[in-house]
Amino acid sequence: MSKDIKVATEGIIRNLHKREGNDKAILAAARNSNSILSKQATKVWPIIFSQLDEKDLADKSVPTYAEIAVFATLRCYALFEQGNDDVRDREYDPAHSVSLFRALAALRSDDRIKDGLDRRVKNLLSTTNLESVTKSLASLVKILKSNNSKVELDYGSLAKDLKNFQYSFESARKVSIKWGRDYFWISDQTLEKLANEEEK
């Protein structure tokens, strides 16, 4: 049976999360690597390659869109997890997660960081350069962690978005529109859910 990239990513993170104290070497390698081609990223390869569907694996030296997307997502997970007891002490449950940009949207109510955060998000949304996007995502995850470490992020959807982002200019713009909607429009229910997460 074919495995969807969202499901595969959730499985990888669930497995990492279940390991005693997580796998520190894998998480450190993900945090310290800017791309799947980095030398340190070699430590992350086994957990990615063992979970992806055969169609999502490279048959040549160039990484596939899925491999790149899953690695970038795992890097975001590793950055958010590092030293974060709120994340480590609970079971990873994708069903109760929220998209990265919805989580960031909730921070816009804080006037101290709103303008700077808006600038960063607008810069990310205006580019179709994958390297720039993945660097910006890592930076935004760090901001989110320092302002709301309790939120549970939807890493599976992020991986799917990053895979789709790579197909074409039009695909990248469609993903950007989705992220923009998540960031600039937020429902009362989402705000309430995020507020409840902060109070736990």
C-alpha cells in the first residue's frame, strides 16, 4: 500500500518521540544541517529512507521532493523540540495539532512581536526559492517556540506543503496562499484552542 508523505512524516516523528529521551544524535544532526545533502544530515537519512514510499525515494544522486520536504520538516521538529519539556512530556498526536502558520497567527496579538513577525512571514510568502523558505521556516519555528512552546504542530501537513512547493512556480504560489490564509485569518475557535494549549 502506498504511504502518503503526511502519514510517513507523522510516523517518523511519532517514532522519534517515543524513543527514550528521543534520539538526541538524530535530532542534533537535523538541527545542525541546513539541507538533506549536509554531511551531518547523514545521521537522519536512515529514519527518513526507511519510512518513505518507494516512489518517493531517489533512484539517482539528486534527492526527491519528498526527501527534501521530510528532512526540512524534521529539522523544524528538532528545533521546536530542543529543550522543550512541554513537547517532550506528552504523546505526539497529529489529530490535535495545528498548522505552523495558524500557530504563528496567534502570536500576532502580541504588539511587541507582531510587526517583526509579519515582516518575516511576508518575506517567506513572497519567495519561491526553497532554500530561502526552509531557512525562514526554521527561524519562525524558533520564534514560535520562545513565545508558545506548548502548541502542537501539524508536521505531516507541513511536509506535504513543502513537497508540493517544489513542483512548479504555480505550485509554490498555491502553497504560499494556503500559508498566508492560515496566518492572516484565524477563527475564534482556533484562537480558543491555542489559548487553551498555552494554559495547560
